[in-house]
Amino acid sequence: MVRKALRPGDFIGDSQTVARMLIGATLLVDGVGGMIVETEAYDREDPASHSFSGPTPRNQAMFGPPGRAYVYRSYGIHWCLNFVCSQDGHGAGVLIRALEPQAGIDRMKTRRGQDDLRMLCSGPGKIGQALGITRELNGCRLDRPPFQVLAAPANVEVIAGPRIGISKAADLPWRFGLAGSRFVSARFP
């Protein structure tokens, strides 16, 4: 079965809808990646979002067109990848929290210094390292190399729960995962 490559228009929508839609999609960066099994939604009205206080040089990509990458450094160590889904400069995005590795696994293992398949992409910083995400990808279109994002199959069972690793609005059920996946970063309640 051939799966559709997602285009910028496919990312238009509120961040919760887009975050849910991405579960089961395939993400590749230069041919390395796998199935998205966990996401988190962030919106400009959300105090946990980087866009909450408005545009800055760091978060400018979140206010740009949908279907672009927003890449930021977390704790000064890890590059994290978000998909912009804002329309008309609203400032919303989806953090890619976990993947099930499927392509370029040897490259991921080398980049991460890790042989455990489950640990390669079970967190946003791990994904950044495994896929070779850097600041240079910030603002890049997701429908052009080095990115390839393929739509999820129709029969994906998505679960939701509170976001993790944040202190503000953590109770919002804006974390989405593939039901039964052993590759999520943390169990869902």
C-alpha cells in the first residue's frame, strides 16, 4: 500500500488535531527514521508553549507557514523537532516525542551509541540525536529533502494523556500515542 506524502496543507489545523493525525505517520530525515508513536501539542494560548509570549528569534519558525520544522535546543544539550501547524501566524506546533525505528537503524545506533532498539528514539532529544537533527533544519519544509513525512494508515488507534516534562499546563491531555506501542517515551495513564 502506497502512503501519501504529507504536504504543507496537511498540517493546517489546531495542534491537538495535527498531533493526533501524526500518530502512525512515517518520519524520515535523509532516509533515517520510522513511525511516529508519540507527539505533544502546543498552542500560542498554552503557557507551556514556546510561542506563548509571542515571536522571538528562537521561536520565529512556529509563527511561519504550516508544514515546516521548528527545531530548538532543550537544556542546552538536545535538539528537538516540532512540526509547525499554525495558520495565519498563530504560533502552534507538534513536538515529535517518540518514533519506532524502522529505517537507517545502524546510523541511529552509531549516532546514539546505543544498541537497544527501544531506546533509540524514545524521547524528543533521542530523536534529535538519532535522526541527526540540528538547528540548520529550523524552518525547513517537511515535504522537501532531507525530510519525508508519510501519512499514517487509516486504522491507527490513538490514546491521549497529560503532557510530560513540563511544569505549566501539564494536566492538559495533549500528549498522544500509538496504543500498545513499546516505543513511547513514557507509559500513558
